[in-house]
Amino acid sequence: MITAFLDDRIVARGAAEAVKRTLEEHWPADLAAVRVFDDETGRPVDLDYWDAAGPLLPPRGRGRPRLGVTPREVTLLPRHWQWLAAQPGGASAAIRRLVEAAMKAPPSEEARRDCVYRFLAETSGDRPGYEEALRALYRGDRAGFEARTTEWPADIRAYAAELLGS
């Protein structure tokens, strides 16, 4: 899920393709000014507007292309490979289970703060109280963070609070 901002206002939210279509239909002249963020990481997202060619196909290689599997390389110590080999289904199945479990776990407090920091670094670095707000954020002082951002635009504050887990 992603969130798009124009002039510090949320103008679209949802899946990438739906947000992209909404932006192309409603704000075609303002696409250069729209800022889009990943709701899980707070990182900026670069949408490819007006992509008539469609998605590029990944190069064919090893793996199971019909299932969407692409090969990657993993470097582990011998004891890690031994443990993985002893798991039911082998190394790949064990790694998939570990990754799926980690993906289902809620983000840690540190991960949520980092997410808010990435978003604010892109949108609010020149706002009054920015540095003090970040200090309060990393101290875990929620009230202090909110107090230092009260004069910021409502959608910026609300999205930061949402990323923080409120």
C-alpha cells in the first residue's frame, strides 16, 4: 500500500496501480509535484506514469519462472547450512517459512520510528521544530513529538502518527 501527497495533502491511497491511475486521471499536470510513500517503510516510491509499454518481463534464468521464482544468492556459514539442511523440506522451505513468519510479525518500535524518520526527512526537513521532533521521536517521547509538530500540516502529522502506530 502507498500514500500520495500533493502540497502536503493526501490525495490518494491504496495499491500502487490504483494510486497511479488516480493520479494520472485527477492530477496529470501536477505529477512532478506528487510525492508517494510506501506505507510499510516510509520510503519514497517512484511511480512510472503513463507506462504504455506495460511491465518489463524479468530475464529468464534459473528458478521456477512460471511460479514467479527468481534465483538469488545467500551467503551463510557452514553451521547455518547444516541447520537448514536438517529442516523439513530442506533449506528453501525453511527460509520461506522464516521469511513468512517475519513478514507477519508486527514491526518493532525501532522499525516504526525509522519509518517515520524516512517519511519526515523527505517531507518536513525544513519545518519548524523538525530536529527537536526527531529527538523526541527517538527518545520515545510521543507527547514531545506531537507538541513539536502541532503547526505542521494535518495530513503530514496524521500520516506520521499512522506510521508510528497510532
